[in-house]
Amino acid sequence: MGPSGALLRPTPTHSILAWFTAVASMIAVSILIAGVAMGLGFDVTDQQKSPLVTRPGWIAAATAANELGLCLVVAAWVRISRAPVNEILPAGDRRFAMIGMAVLLVFGLAPAANTIGELTHRLTGFEMTSSRIIIAAARNASPVYFGLVLVSVSVLPAIAEEALFRGFVWRGFARTGQTGQLLVSSLLFGMLHLEPNQSAATVLLGVGFGLARRYSGGLVAPIIAHAVYNAAVVFAMRYAETPMDHQILVAPIVIGLVAAGGALAVLMRLGRERPPARELG
């Protein structure tokens, strides 16, 4: 209940239902895009020829459609829950230092997150189809199509996914406290990425985005951190010689965690200096 005894909105039930709706939306959009490709005469069952995994324009369009679908899911559930938009989607602290530390925190966690994904791959034997798709899109794209891929894979997911998880879901679990909000939003964020390897890795990245949300008090910092991280991955897949070499190196993990720890310490200090926001959680 809120301070006045009114039920906080959205509720945890709203948040869980929004997650299921998001999964259903992604599946439905994927089926729709595949149907369009088949209607145009493409064989989407052949992973070597399907435009959905080989052509940058199709990959960018499919990704953008999925993320725009998530935006519609958030908008629909905000309306259903009758929650104040400014409390679900607050901007928060937009100081350069806050945003910079949020970015550093996420990049610091990235080597550990990648290692978790690699260990999951070794345990399950599951290949990351999504990574192969992004590699194909990044490496085969002309400069114009690469720009489209960059927007659809970096900017749109950052906006849509942060609005859903560090916005709607975060607010929905306000009664659990900020630790509960951080854990639940990170787990659901990971679970939205249906491939086991990617899911395991993105849970830890979700913690980074959640910490940025917690100490900045809003979505600007995690959205920018998310977009910058995704863009760095796309650039690495376009230009790195071995973007998926399946190595586990200890030094980057240790250096990254030290950097993440330092960034978190600064975020906490900046968070204490931030004027209290009119929001719960």
C-alpha cells in the first residue's frame, strides 16, 4: 500500500503479466515477420539462406519490430494499471558523472557476464543464434544498413527494455524494496532473452542497469548505458577478428570487476547527493 493507504500501481501481478505479454509479443512479431518473408518467396527454414539471419536489412527490421512491440506492451500496461507515467518512467539524475559511471559499471560487468554465458554454453551445448545473427548483420551491412542495424540493435532495445524492466517492472515491485526490485527486474530481463546462454549473461548486465536505475533515480542513465554497451558489441562484431572465440580469460574479469566496483562506489556517492525524487523505488 502507498503512504495514504492506496494500492501501489502497478502491482507485482501487473509486472508479471506485462512480462508474459512481452514474451508473447516477441513470439508473435517473429512469426509475423517470418510469414512476410515466406510470402515474398524466401525460405526461412534454411539458416544459410533465410534473410532473417543473413540480410542486414531484414535483421534490422525484425529487431526494430520486436522492440517497438515491447514499447506498445509497456504503453498498454501503463494504461491498464492506471499508474502515473512520470512515476513509472522517471528521467532521474542526468548529470554526466552519473551517466558515465553507469556506463563504466556495465562495461566492468561485461567480461563476467560473457563468462557466465560461455559457461552456460559449455554446460548446455546451446549455440547463441542471436549472436550469429548480429555478426551477420554487422559484418555484411553497407554503411547505410549498418546505421540501421546500430539503431535497431542498440538504441531501440535500450529504450524499450529499460522502460519495461527498470520502469514498469521496477515500479511494480516497489513494495519489495530496492533490492527486490533489482533482483526481480534483472531475472525477468534475462529470461526475456530466450536463449539460455544469453539469458544467463544478461541477468548480470541487468544488475548493472538496475544499479544505474537505483542510484540515478530514473531511466536516462540505464538507457544510455544499455545503448552504449549494445553499440560497442555491434562495433566489436563488425570489426573484431574473432568476435566469438569461446575463450575464458581471468584478467579481463578481474579488471572489469575492479572497474565496476569503483564505478558503483561513485554511483552510490552521487546517489546520496541526488535530491530525493517523488517516486517509490
